[in-house]
Amino acid sequence: MSLPVWPANIQHRPMRPSFRLAEPHVPHHETEFEGGADRRRPRSTVRRQLYSIVWHWEDAEFGRFEAFYHRTLGEGAMQFTMPFFLVGGYVTSTCKFKGSYEVTRPNRFRQVSAQLYVYGGA
């Protein structure tokens, strides 16, 4: 089964100041011992990074995003592919929303904030 693709008629590039690497890897699993150092080991062999991003969209573009998020991605639960900026430029990456998105309207654009897991990474 192929993954849904980010619609071409929705701007995928986030606002530059908002683009932030929130979690560079899957957190380690730690086991505490009564004496000595904690034992740390990887939780998973899957490489993923968590990014915090903000998009600015006009109403029509936001409507297309809502349809994609709610209908195509099943309330944001499914993975999808989209162009995402990694080292060296934009690369088609597998992504998934962490939780929901937030919307504000500071001016004529809607400001949409979200966190995205990007698989594969740099």
C-alpha cells in the first residue's frame, strides 16, 4: 500500500523562524540500578526526528489542509510523504503528525502550528 502524498496545492514550506528540531532521535530507554550507572539502550531501530513547524495559509489553502488531515490521513493518524528540508535541500520524506495541529489568525492568514515526525532523517 502506498502512502498518501502531501497535496501539491498546499504550501509545504514552513515559516523559516518557526522551523525547529524538537527531538533529534527516538529517546533512549533507561533502566536505573540501585548501585552504579543507569543502563541506556535504543528503544527502536527506526530513525526519526521530531520537528516543530508553522505554516501561514489563506482560508482556501487551510480548507484543503483540513480535508487532507481529517479525511485522507484519518484525523492525522496515518503516515504520508511530502517534500521536507533536510541537509542539502528538500527531499521527499515519510512524515506523521504528532498529535493535532493548532490554528491562530494573527492577520489575514491562518497560522497553523504542528509537530511532525520525519522518518529516515539526515
